[in-house]
Amino acid sequence: MRRKIISGMLAMAMAAAMLSGCGSKGGSGQSAKASDGGKVLNISCWNEEFQTRLKEHYPGYQEIDKTTGKIGDVTVKWKMTPSTDNAYQNALDESLLKQKDAAADDKIDIFLVEADYALKYVNTDYTLDVEKELGISADKLSKQYQYTKDIVTDSKGNLKGVSWQACPGAMIYRRDVAKKVFNTDDPKKIQEYVKDWDTFKQTAATLKKAGYHTTSSTNDTYRVFSNNVSSKWVVDGKINIDEQIMNWVKLSKEMFDQKYTETYELWSGDWQKGFTSASDVFCYFGPAWFIDFTLGGHDLDGKWAATDGPQSFYWGGSWICGANGTDNKELVKNIIETMTCDEKVMTEFVKKNNEFVNNKSAMQTMAEDKGYSSKILGGQNPLGMFCTGADKINLNNLTPYDAGCNEEFQKAMKDYFEGHQTLEAALDMFYKNVETKYPELKH
């Protein structure tokens, strides 16, 4: 089954392929040379985000072309594979399984992972221990948000990756619609209309009467619920559906039946129509990157605002992992330290890229900075709200199966919401698809 390389097979192969590591030295904020022998630094990722950040903020990085750069005497090679249809993980898996026997200049040195599948790689020997093997001290990492560490901590308690960003979420709404329907666009006042899910539904009814959809899709609220579960997707090899997930099903069915929302796929053209003033969509749920990366650049710049919404949640983030077997360990350490621990660089991320960065001190300073504001949010500074949200994130219930389970559950429930399947039939479809994807699981 080539389409999906399941985590169990990968873990077994990785465990059998124990790769050697070596000590390292180097300091944050200084571009490093290949003093430990490597002449090529290979970085695997799914888009240009990390490449852009490295190019803009890492001292000494020189761009050669879209897939090649230079740091000192080291050539940087970017291997980008889109995430669509699991393509990135499949390509990364194939590369890692060849890592032990690959030529030095072909070995992966750095690869990036997302939260939904991080544990698949963290719990193997293909990721380097950040503190013990890369030599980045706990003191260097002390200002980072705890949840960003929890995501990439293996079953033995070892930190196996680091992120430059934190991604607490908010409800992002249209100021023009708020003024028309509620006679105010003030975030504190709008929060009273969405302070919990019962109030949110009441507000959805009010918006419907005024001619507006509350959200673009049932999928817009999914992560708010899935980030607040009290149990794991998989418990002792059995698929488990948490009460919060079923609460999302109940809310979404009601909202779709009442025409408060639609069932568009995230990132689809129909879903994105809500980004413009021609649409009738009131709000989306997303983190800081969603504001600039997703909503920005349309004709509603300056006409959005952000408030807490019914529950705190997070969405996304990218984690940098040092690959076991790298011949550029010193440079890998230096890149991670500079891009995730250097407070000056972190602050540059906020000012230039409107990132919410993984540094509590930098974020608190910027939250209190009266000179900082979001153009897209009409001059609002949302960072204080995001700081509060980041401290509430708890990810104790992550499993290596989350990406697949979340994907298949939303697909199956769409048929139920639209009336093509009963709830029981939709759940059966979900179980079948997950067990096909992960044959080791049962329900």
C-alpha cells in the first residue's frame, strides 16, 4: 500500500536503523561553517515558509535560486513536497528509510513536521535529541511555550524538535457585519455574543435573520473542539471518539440544517470566497498566521477583528527536527538556536512577518507595544489575547494517528451533515477508512 507508509512500519525500520551522532558546538546568531565535514545541508519541508524565514532572518544566508542557498561554505538544498494526499510524509519516509546508506551529501540534515503527525517521527531514532545530541541547553529553551515542547517530546521524555512559532487561535470576524448586526465591532463586546457554544448558536440565528452565514463551513469550528478533547483518538489500539468530537458533530449538524453554515472543504475555492466583501460569511477561526497568510491580501484588509471565541485552541505550527546521521550537526544546532531561541530574531519575526513566536518574553513585550498593530485587523493588536490563549493550550492527548483520524472523521461527517448518510453509517465509514489507513487499529 504505497499511498500511506504507516507509522508502525516506519518506526520499526527506523529503530533498526540506529544512526550515529556526534558532539556539537556553536552559538546562536552566528552563521556556521561546515566544520564537522558537511558541504551540503539538505532540508525537507512542505512549503516555502521556513525557507522564507531562514532567508530573511538567519545571518549569512544567501539565496542562489528557489531550491538552493548558501551558508558560509555550505550549500543549502531545499526538498519541498506539498502535503496534499500525504505526499510530504510519503517522500520524507522514503528518504529517512534510506538515510543510513545515503551518501553524506544526500543525507537529510533538517526536516520539518506538523503537530498532527509529529509523534510519528519523534518516537523514532531518526530525530536527534535537542538537548543531549544537539547540545541546546534547557536554559536556551526556557522562554518557549510548554505546549510547543510537549508536541515533540518522545515517550522517554526527550525533546526531539523545536518551533519558532506558537499558534494559539481566535475567532476572526468581519467588522462591517458586526456593526450592521450588533451595532459594534468592539472585540470585547462581540465576545459576549460568542462566549460559549450555546451563545454562539443564538448569535448564529441572529446572523441568519440578517442574511449572513456564521462560518463558511462546518469544518471551521472542528479544531476548536478537537483541541479540547479529554481522551486520545487511540487507546490501547482501539479507535476512540471523544465526547468533544461528538459535540462538534451535534453543533455542526444543527448549524448546517439551519443554514447557518455550509460544508465546504478547508482551502477549497468555495470556502475561500468568504475572504472577500462580496461574501456573506461573518467569521473564521484561526491563529496569527491565518490572519496574514490566509485572510490577508483580499479586499477586506483592515475590516477584520479578533476575539477569543467560545474556547481556546491552537492550529498548526512547524517544528524543526535535526535528522540523525547529519554531517552538519553544528550548523543544524546553530540554525535551531538562532531561529527559535534568539529573542532579537524572534522579535524581528513579529515585526516583519506578524508571527506569534515561540518566546514568551518577546511576545509579552510586543503585546504591550503601543506601536504594534495589525493592518488586516484594522489597527488591533491581538497579541495579548494570543498570549493568554497560548498558556491555556494542553496537548496531553496527542497520538501519531491524529492526522489520519481527523481527516477521515471530517470526511465521513460531511455525508451525515448533508443528509446522504445516517450518523451510524457515517461512523461506520469513518472506522472502515481509519482501519484501512492504519491496519493495526480496531474499534
